[in-house]
Amino acid sequence: MTSQLTSEAIDGLAARGISDETALRYGARTSTDGRAIEFPYLETGREVNCKSRAPADVSKDKTRMWQVAGGEQTLWNVDILEDPDLYRAEDPVPLIVTEGEIDALSFIEAGYERVASVPNGAPNAVRDGPINDEQGDFVWCRRHWERLRQVRQIILATDGDHNGQNLAQELVRRFGPARCLFVTYPAGSKDANEVLVKHGRDGIAALVAGAQPYPTKGLYTLDQLPQTPDRHPVSTGWNVLDEGIRPYLGEFIVMVGIPGCGKSTFLTALMSNLSREHGWKVCLGSLENEPRDYETELKRYYLRKHPVYALQDERAEAEQWVRQNFLFATQNVETDDDEMDLSEFLNCAEAAVVQHGVKLVVLDPFNQLESRRGFDETETEHTAKSIRAMMRFARRHQVCFICVVHPTKDARNHKPENLGLYDCAGSAHWANKPQAGLVLWRLPNSNELHIRVAKLRYRDTGRQWHQCSLFLEENSGRYSEVDIEADDMFNAA
């Protein structure tokens, strides 16, 4: 390789509005065969990866890009994170994040050097790898999280197309909207480089100056409001239940049932379906059951039989599936007296979202959390504040959040089919605030689980008051659909 650019590459960069001086200063070079322009990825001055673009004439619309096999996944220009101006409390300099090196160089050409580019661009769909996979789209985020979490302000300058917006949404989910700003491209431009070519450095300066913060509270004009993510309801894995509820990212669901009715078994099945069918990674707050018990049940669901009856290769495959798709947030395993409260659980869940791309958060059950309510705070006030915190978390991080709640002691003496959300222990807010609520019950000595959709805010995600039954297959731990009309189900109950 050479440290110089060919005249063809220089002309191509010039057509993009980027000088050879700027490109060379950041290590751009032409490959030895002259077929590609290379952008080295440096960490503390050491080259850890390199992205190549072909043909070398980067002014052409269609290019192929590839990285060094086995190269480390990091940000391009990641050493800019050493700049103390990014972290100062007063008047911090924003970090600009782009989805490509050319866009990043466009900002640099205009005088904005605190800029970095993601290594993998914006895929059609987010393909974040398993927990321990070193090839996921957001490995770089986990790699540099200790510094990224302290950056005061971040301008997201992803492309204005569909894929670019997908990337922006995933970055906001990880960084948090409070410190993120969005750019608005002028008509006829979809990225920073097109702005540089068509409007020059002044166009880039206007782009940065016009970056808008993500609103968090207060009153805003319509133009100031960010585009809220569309709801994309997904299947639960059971057609009879889909008629009543189809979960979506950003939703908060409360679930209540008499102890022993099979809530945890149903949760295992639901989490497994959402993970296997839709690729949702799960953060499970297992406060009542041991995480290892959940692990066994997840493996049983995967294998359709208890792990002890599976072959060694089958058990290894099931264990790998659980390892890649589930994280467990629980009480401190080293001491029994360090009980987890809601704040600590949400901290764990946030780390799961940021570092591992989790999209389903389950708390089972809420009543096992340490209360830590204020001296003058009533149980109703504390519950309302807790529900708001969980709903805010689901909306902010765009995850589906399922919270299991115990019924009151009095409600346990009622007929199970009469149980409702107003019977949840703690407050009527469990019925009033969530977007959705499920009531579960089962008759004694029966493997038939009854489910009622007791709350549903949006009609496009299901049907309130819908009722259905699922039949538990004891050996596999799976639920199959039972074709029972609602009236017959009530009679059976």
C-alpha cells in the first residue's frame, strides 16, 4: 500500500468537494492495485481496520465497499473521542456521527473536525449480533461506551433515506434522545456530502447550526417535533391471541394472574416466540424465580422436551440460543440482603439495550422489587411514579416492556375469571396507565390457560376484551391453540 492518492482518486474526491489535503490528513490512500480508495480506521494511531471503496473514482454513484477480513469494529476517526471539548459541562462541542467516511470528511472539509462515522453504514434492517458476537452492527458502541456515554451532545447526520432513518432511530435508542440532535437536509440533498457539493461549506455550517434537539418535555410546534416511530405490531406466535393483542416496540404491557396459574410458563413461551420469530433479544428481570430455572424452561421450550432427555448436541444448541438472546437482571447473586429496586433494574435494562440491542424487557414480578418509597409517599403515589418510569423507559428506548403484577390478597379469593386490572396490588393505576393489560387464569387441575385482553389503547394492535385459551403441553412446555368460543370458555370457567 502507498500513502498517496492517484490522480484519479484525487479527481474523484474533488468532485465530492473534498480536497486531497483533507483526505490525506485522515489517511486516505489508493490501494496498490489502483482499483480502490482506502479509508484506514485508527485507534490511538494504530490501524485496526480499513474500508475500501471501488472504483477509485468515488464521484460515481454506484460503489462497492468492503472491510479488511477480521478487522476490528470501531468508529472511523474514533480518536476524536479524546477531545475534552466533547465532555465539558458548559457549552460543549457536539460530536457529529455520520453513516459513512465521505460524509464525515464533508464536515471536516467545512471545519467541523469532531466527527466520526459508523463502520457498517445503514443496513436495511438492524443486524446486531449475539451478546458475545464480535461482528454485530453495534459492537463499536459497546467497545467505546464508557466514553460515548459521557459525550454531552451528539448530532446525528445519517442519510435522509429510509435506511438512514433506521440507523438514526437505533442510535437514539442507545444514546438517549436527551442529548441527540437531528439535521434537516435541504431539498434535493439526502446526505452531508450532497449538501457540501451543492451548497458548499456554508451549506454544511447551516446544517450544523440548524440541528434540532429531540423534544423531551414542554410545548413544541409541529415542525419541532421529531418523527415518532410507527407502530409495527408483531405476532405473539398464537393466532388466537393475535386477535386480541400484538406487541410493538414502545409498548408497556401489564400482566396479572392468580399465583400458580402459569404466568411464568406463559412468559417463557411468549418471550421465546418473540425472540425466535422476530429476533427480539430479551432482558428478563427474574425476581421470583431463579434465573437458572428460567434457563431450563427456555431450553425445554426450544427443544420441545426437558433438556435431560436431549442429546448433547441438542442441549448445546439450546444453550447457545439462550446465551445469544437472553440477559438476566436479578438480585445480587453474591449477597441476599442487596435487593434490587426499580431504578437499579432500569439501569440494568438500559445497559442491555445500549450494549446488546435488547428489544423486549420483562419484569417478573414488580412486587418483588425493593420499594424504597419516600417517607411521605403513599403506595398509590409510589406505584404511579414507578409505572411512569417504566412507560417512559419503553418509549425512550423503543422496547416492548412487560411487567407482571400480583393481585391483591382479597382478589385471590374471587373466582379467577372475575379477576381484572383493578385487582392489581398497589394501585388502580395498573388499569389506567398502561397501553395494554392481560389477565390470566386457569382452573384447578387443568392445563388450559385463559387469557383476556383487559386493556388495549390502540385498535390497530388488537381488540380489547378479546378472550382466548391456550393448552399447555406438559412435556414440551409449549402452549397450543384451543379453538373455544368466548361464551363456551366462560361456561367452562
